[in-house]
Amino acid sequence: MANGVPNISVVSSDVTPEGACTPGVSKVVYTNNGTGGNAGAAYNITTTVGMTNNNTSPSYKGLDNGQKLGNFSINGEPGVGITMNIATAGTTSAPFGLNVNQFTSDPDGVGTGLDDLDGDGQYDDLAPGKSFTIYLNRIYIPDTVSCPRKTYGQDQLASTLSYTSMCSSTVTSTQMLNGRGGSTYSLLPNFESNDSRPDLW
Ligand SMILES: [Ca+2]
Ligand SMILES: [Ca+2]
């Protein structure tokens, strides 16, 4: 049997700040640091993207009373990249669910980023050494507010990624938390190694 282990890192950051009348742009980069060719690929990827305001016992949500996430896109910023369909809408108590199995053609080029490695017609697989990026807007509620307005709220961007391995076991990362203003914090959902602890770096 082929050997390989997916090892996914999830890193979110802010591309541009959120202005009083201009949405901020943020992104989440998902990278497979695994080994083993297609045996180490992550298949049937789904993600969630939301906000949290507590790194230790987070609530995880798509909007709150002052801010919401939206305009999710891949392979480019909102308005430039490919718009993503929302699988499950974010609420004040749940993040947005985003499934990349919506892509029935390659969204980012052959051999780059997401590919259809298992031949099911869905470009929702990520080989070792590959990465893909989801971009989104952070938008104040209401979407135009009087100035001056604080640049960022208390909420921090967060994301999870789930996949199945070649052996069909499902792995879900723990919630990815990020500080305000683009600091990063990633956790690897590599629970298929003998080490049951998530790797932190
Ligand atoms: Ca591709
Ligand atoms: Ca596929």
C-alpha cells in the first residue's frame, strides 16, 4: 500500500484593513505539508470560515452585531477571483460553511492548488506541496458607518478544514485562530500520525 500522510496548515491574515465605508479583505491559506504523492493528498475538502473573540473558549460565528464576513472567493480577491457558493450561511452562532466540491472545472490551473485527484469530477483535493487560498471581505454592519470608526473589532478571523484521506478516514482541524491585523497562528490537523497531539507552530 502506498504511504503518505496529509498534513494541513491553515493560516489566515488580513490583506487590507477594514474601513468605515470600505470592506476589509482577508484571506485564509490552506497548505498540505504532507508527503507521499497522492497517498498524502487531502480529498473532499470542506472548510468553515468565521470569527471568534476568545482564543481559549471561542464562539465561532459568521457575523455579530457589528461585523460580518462575506464575498468568499478563491484564486483572487473578491471581485477578482472565482466567487464561492456558500454551503451553510454564517450566523451569530455558526461560521460559514464553504465546500470546494462546487468546482467541476479546475479553478486554479492543472497541477496548482486544488485538483481532482480522485477523479470524481470535483476539484476538491489537495496534493502534498500544494496550497489554495480563500479570500473574503470583512464588512461592518451596517456596511457604511460614520467616521471615525475603529479599524478592527474584537473578533478575529478563524477557519477549519476537513478532508478525507486515501483510506477514507475523516480529519477535521481544530479551529484556527488569528490575532488582529494579520498575525498568524496555525495548527496542523495531522491526527493520522502516531502522535495524537496536534502540532503547533
Ligand atoms: Ca488546480
Ligand atoms: Ca475530487
